[in-house]
Amino acid sequence: MSEFTCISPERALELHSEGARIVDIRDPHSYATLHVAGAQRIDNQNIHDFIAAADLDAPLLVFCYHGHSSQSAAAFLAGQGFSQVYSVDGGFENWRTLYPEQTESGAGV
């Protein structure tokens, strides 16, 4: 019920290019400063609305700072019914080093 997969940034980039949904669980300031292009920030205040509106069968990439906290979040989301949940190894810090062109700033969604 709470299964998720840890994947490499390279695999995450492939899924991102195929339209996977991206969530960022970092703090609001870090997210606003820079995040994966197209990512939505989720936290305890908006997670239930996010789940209610989401396509539970669509691939979901979960980002945190370094890839550790995203594992707990991914397990939680898998437990809520998401069928394809991925925690990205190395988190956002690794992503921005590898794919700076795949990042953006601003408060976003």
C-alpha cells in the first residue's frame, strides 16, 4: 500500500519529459527561490486538496532538498492511493546541478 520507488535524476528527467507530475516538499522560501520547472509545492496545509484533485494513476515525482525526506512523503502519497510514486535520488540539490535548465523561480502554484 505504501510502495514507492527511488529513482535516479536521469530517470526522473525522462518521466518529467513524459508529463509526470512533480511535487516539491521544501519550505516556501526555497521553493520560491528555485524549483524544478512545473513543480507544485505541497505541505501539511494543502496536501489533502492536492490528493483530492490529483490523478492517482499518473506518475508523481517527489522532491525534497537531498532525497531523504522525499522518501517519507512518497511513502505517504503511495499510501493515499497514488500508483506510481517516485522519490528522486539526491533531491533538488542534485537536480539543479545536473539540469539547471530544468529549473525556475517564483512562488508558482
